[in-house]
Amino acid sequence: MEELICSVEFLRRFDEIVARVSSEAGGLREYRGLSSASVIDQVINDLQEEFESAPTS
């Protein structure tokens, strides 16, 4: 059985990259940066912290 644990969306807005992340534990949040690498790093760090601290079932 599959279960959606998070959704990640990347957008380009003018001169910045925007990532929208949605998860049950963290809700909806946005990250912004001038490069895709910096935004991806922000998303990875946040999701790593969220899932490392999440209780396992």
C-alpha cells in the first residue's frame, strides 16, 4: 500500500526559485532562493529533520 508522506513543488518566479513543501507533520511551507541548489538544500535539510524526528509506526 502506498501512502503520500510529502509533496514538493518547484517553481521559477522572476529571478528566484520557490519550493512549496506540504506534509502532514509540517504543514505547508515555502522556501525561496536565487539558485535551485540553495532551495533544494533548504528542502532536504527540513525534510531530513522532520522525518528523523517522526515516530515510526
